[in-house]
Amino acid sequence: MANPLLSGIRVLDLSRLLPGPFCSLYLAQLGAEVIKIEEPNGGDYGRTLGPELFEITNRGKKSITLDLRKAGDVAAFHELVKTADVVLESFRPGVMDKLGCGYETLKKLNPKLVFAALTGYGQTGPYKDRAGHDMNYLGYAGVLDQIGTAGGPPAQSNLQIADLAGGALTCAIGILAAVIGARSSGEGTFVDVGMHDGSLALQVLSFAALRTFGKSQPRGRDMLSGALPNYSFYECADGKHLAVGALEPKFWATLCTAIGRADLLKVPMAPGKSAEAVRAEVAALFKTKTRDEWEALLLQHDACTTAILTPEEVLSNEQVLARGLVETVHGKPAPAMPIQFSAAPRVSVAPAPKLGEHNAEILGRG
């Protein structure tokens, strides 16, 4: 059973590795038919570079093999375009045009086609032809400058912010908006998404600081990046950590009372020396019990303070289990579709396809 929401939407996905495949994964999980088009000799690099990552990001898709450097395979691709709603690609600008498969060519075959290009820096500008990865896009977007502890170097998250949030999810929004537009107007469009662009758009806190103070705050010193002791991380006796998100006064008052330090409420909660003194007091106190002991105590109060879990601990977390946020694929865990709809039950999609598994079904060849 497939999710009915995007039923009837056909996506031709030529993207590779992480950002594009993650974008089309969401579309597949929402019911679109996603046809992954791979080169015959090896396919998506992700099959060998990160087999488990490939499995996670390519569930629910079909795989066919085409070599777009060959005229016969280009002709086969053109035939598929006539019945497609979306083409998704992640080559550098101009590559699809050189292959005879650019938007201007394809829209003549299918005027309603949505052509989405997911690249590092978009289709225009002096950086458009530059190679890059998540950290490069985040560096140019100012994001890495803001991640890390005060006085320390930039930190790279193991959640790929540019690839996934700035790129894949931004592109998915653009595709869905364009498909809706094509259905009402009868005319498709070119969707130009740069991972750098999408990452810059996420910089709302640093831009708020720019607007307020005329300059950004140093790494680890903005309101939500470490300047406030009531919105920070604390180490416990067992080396594990708590996330204290008691930002609003009512939550901070509840927390201080619960830990027996109501006297800290006399100190104004603003960045500076007094706040750092409060942080030192709270840090020393949290080191007197284990993470789980503190959480057991604080969950009795409405204090926005929770454990920081490892990915392994997440798998058995009661909220994760209750919401069905992890599913099993080939006996191993994988994130499930996080969006739930009242009129469309969430379903598990099929495992990632083998290279060329659907050649006979779609192309009529083995």
C-alpha cells in the first residue's frame, strides 16, 4: 500500500549521494512514483561509498539504468519525460544541457514538467560552477561561524544542515509548489535550489542579532547559542549531558526551585558576568547526580530540561516508539516518514532498489 497523497506523481530522479536522494525519499514516502535513473556501470556513487546511507535514503524508489552520453538512452529518457511530472537532478549547471536533457529541451516534450536542479550554489552567480560539500556551503552562508562553543573553533554537525535542510527539504517544498502550479496553470517551471542559498535562509537568529546590534554575536555568545545559562548544556556525574531549555522566566523559576536554588532567580538573566556566575553554580550542581537521576527529578516539573540521548538510546525512547519514528529495513533501524496525516495513514515504503531492478518494468529491457 502506498501513501495516496502524491499518488499519480511521477518523479525522474537523476541525483546522487545525499541531498537529491533525500529530497526524493520524502516524495516517495508521500506516495510519488520515484524512478531513480542511474548510470549502468555502478550507478549512484552512494551504493559503494555508503551502502547503509544509500539504503536509508533510497527506500520506496525504482531503479533503471541509462547512459545519457548515448543517443539511444537519451531518447529513452525523453520518452519517460513525456509521462513525468518532475525531473530532479544535481549536476553542475549546464551538464544537463550538454547531454541534450536540459529544461528548455524537455519542456517542449512536456510543457507541464517541473524541472528541479539542486546544486551547491544555484544556477547563477560567480560560485555556480564551484565544487563543494555541506561544510563549504555552511561556511559561505555564515552558519559554521555560529556553531561551536565560545572561544572555540567552528563545529561541524553530524546532521548535514546544508545538504538536508538547506538543500533537500527546501527543494522538496519548491517541487511541490511547482507541481501545484503546473496543475492549475498547465505550465511547469524550472526550480533552482542552491544548498548555500537554503542554508543562508535558515540564519534567522544571526540576522536578528545583526538587526538588533548592528553586528552578529561571536560563536557561542548569542542568546540561543550559549550566552544564557538557562538555555545551555550541562554535564552530569556520569559524563552524560542535560539540555536546559528553560528560556522563559516561568520555566527558569520552576527549574531553580526544583533543584533547590531559588536564590538564583535574584540574578537578572542576561548575557554577561552575572550570567556566567549562575552558569558555574548550576554546572557544579548538575555534576552531583547522573543524567538519568536529574531527568527523573525534573520530569516531575515543567522545566524544559531533558536528557541528551545518543542515537542508540533514541531507538528505545518512549516518545519515538509511540510516534513510530523508526522503522526496520533489512533488520536494521531507519528513520520513518516524520509527517503524519489524519486522512492518510503513514506506510513503510519498500527497501532501496537494486541497480537497474526496474529496467524491464519501465524500459522494457533487462
